[in-house]
Amino acid sequence: MAAAPAFGLAPQRDPEERERKLRTRALAGLRAWLDLVQAGPEHLCPVCGWHGRFAPVREKPGLSCPACDSRPRHRLMKLWMDRHLRLPRTARVLHFAAEPAIGALIRPRVAEYRTADIAPGADLRLDLTALDLPDGCVDLLIANHVLEHVADDRRALAEIARVLAPGGRAVLSVPMVDSWPRTHEDPALGPEERRLYYTDRLHLRLYGRDFPDRIAAAGLRVEEFVACEPDVSRHGLKRGERIFIGLKPGPQSA
Ligand SMILES: [Zn+2]
């Protein structure tokens, strides 16, 4: 015997009605997507020179450059490079978890450019906590959004400081909450808890404003570059986002 319909209501089974509802929903979804794409002001991409509206990423409007797919942190990095980085032709650059848009800008300007990752696919397969490289062999090391994946980030920072040449620099950025005095980390958390606390199953901590102290503890002098106006509105940056630059004491090499 068939079960009685809940609350005396028959389930909706009319195929035409179902089709009509699906079409209405699809059109509403398309309209919302178009609103997202067409929403917001126009920006200038400092990475590739595109001018116009940026595309949404995960339903957040105005994040991705439609020409080069740069995100706010890539554009911030490019502005820092334009204003503060003087790379001699002889420079040796090591780029962890390399962003192609940033790599394409650096590779033609330097003597040696290598990508690196703990996973296969990069020029060099390297563990950031045990770098198979001699002391002082890198003039510029880039690791954007990498350290939050590394279990012993203090050891990674010490390794970064070791392989930097005197005067060399490391460009480091991480997800962080500026209003937290200290980094939140708990090695006992499982993947689902990490997603809850750190927004990503693969992140091992969410940094607070003690992040630059960890860089300094490795023996590097810390500078920062902050996304301020008018750059934020002109280039579609994340307001207040920061990249940190760790400088190894010595005559500047890069
Ligand atoms: Zn672009």
C-alpha cells in the first residue's frame, strides 16, 4: 500500500510543471550570474594592463582579471615589484607554488628563475623545511600563501633565511586576521575542523598579526607593503591586504 502523502499534499509530479520551474530557476541563476559579472566599477590590472570590469570568483564580484586571471594578491605583488624591486640581470629567483602571471614577469628579467613545490610539476621538488640548496644561493624567494600549509613554519622561515644571499629578499604572504594578536593553530585538529577554523582543510593555522614576528625570529628584517587607496579602487585590491618582505642583512643583491 502506498504511503499517505504528508500533510495530505500530493508530491509535485506533473512533468510540464517541473520543466517550467526548472527553466525559471535556470533563468534566475543566469540573471544573477550576469549581475555578478556586470557589477562593480572598472579597474586597471597592473599585471597585464587590462582595463575593465573584473570577473567574480566563487560569487564574489570583481576579483579576477578576465585577461590574465590575476587575483588581488597578484596585483598587489606586481605593484610592489614595480615600486620597490630592483632586480639585477644576475639575480637568482626561487618561486614556490609559482603563480604563472608573476613568474612570466620575472623570468625574462633575471639570470636564473626556478619554480619549486613539494608536489611534482615544478622545476625543483623541494621541501621548504629542508631545502636541498646551498647557503646564500637565492637573491629573491617568493612564497605567497605557502607557509599556512607547512607544519613547521618556523623551520621553513629559518631555511628561507639560510638560502638567501646577503641582501637577498623573501616575499611572503599568508591568510591572516589582523585583529588577532596571535596565530591560531592547533596540531590536533582534523581536516574538517581545519576547514571550520582556518577556512581550508589544507591550512594548518590562521595567522594573526604575530606573523611578521616569526619572519624576524628567523633573522630577517621585515618590511611590509599594504594595499591602500588609491591602489585598492584603481587596481581591484583587497583593502588592507599585506605582503611581507624579509630582508637578509648585507649589501642588497636583489
Ligand atoms: Zn590582468
